[in-house]
Amino acid sequence: MNIDLEHLSPEMIQVAVAVFLIRLLIWLFYANTVRKTLLLVAPENRLITPNQAWLLAVPLFNIYWNFVIASRLADSLTNEFYDRKIAEEENPGRAAGNWYAWLFLLTNIPLPPFILITFFLLSITYFIVYWVKVSNFRNLLVEHEKFRNTPKD
């Protein structure tokens, strides 16, 4: 399928730009969730700096960076949960993060449309699952921090 870029209507260009900007905005919100989670992890337990989470919003580079985040965030959370003595799953979020990273990679490979649509839908599903898991881990760390800072009678 060839797309004649010279004869695209202005409406088609506007839709393409709008879809790109919405996708970028979603990636920025997601990166901010990862960054906020990493800010709650003690610096000695981090395997990645919080500001490196913003690299998730860089198109094309984020294909690789999703794998890095899935691995290093899980290891950072493991270290933090161990130090805080919080009982949580082993390698928190790594499986969902890796599934999302692989499916996102596959959606960026030129494949037949029916396969791409399948990978895209699965990618969105695992993206949401992983984002919710990361958000839940952040909430767990916030609640634990409140508990640790409560004065004891």
C-alpha cells in the first residue's frame, strides 16, 4: 500500500497530527507516573533516575526504553520494598512491563494489517495494565510513607 503524501487533504494531515499529539500526551502522563514512582524510591535503591522516565515520551527511542523501564523499575521497586519490609510480588510489574514492551515493539514492525491490529490491541491492554500496576506501587509507597511518619503513642 502506497500513500501519496503530496495529495493528502488538509483534514487527513490534521487528523494525523492530532493522533500524534494525543499519543505524545498519553506517553507524557505515563512517563510522569513512572517518574513520580521513582521519586518515592530511595536514591540508593534506584537503578534509574526519575528524570530518565521522560525518555518514554521520545518517539521511536521509547521502543527500546520500554524494556529498560520494565527491568530497572522492577529492580528499583524490589530494592525499595525489601528495605521497607513490604511484602509484594517478586519483580514488581516486570512481567506486565515486558509484555507491553514486546507488544509495542511488534506494533512498530511492518506486518500484515490483521496482525498489526491484534498486536496493537494487546499492546494497549498491557500498556493500561502496566500503567495501573506502576500507579498502584506508587500509591503503596505513598501509604507506607504515611504509616512510617505517623507518631507512635
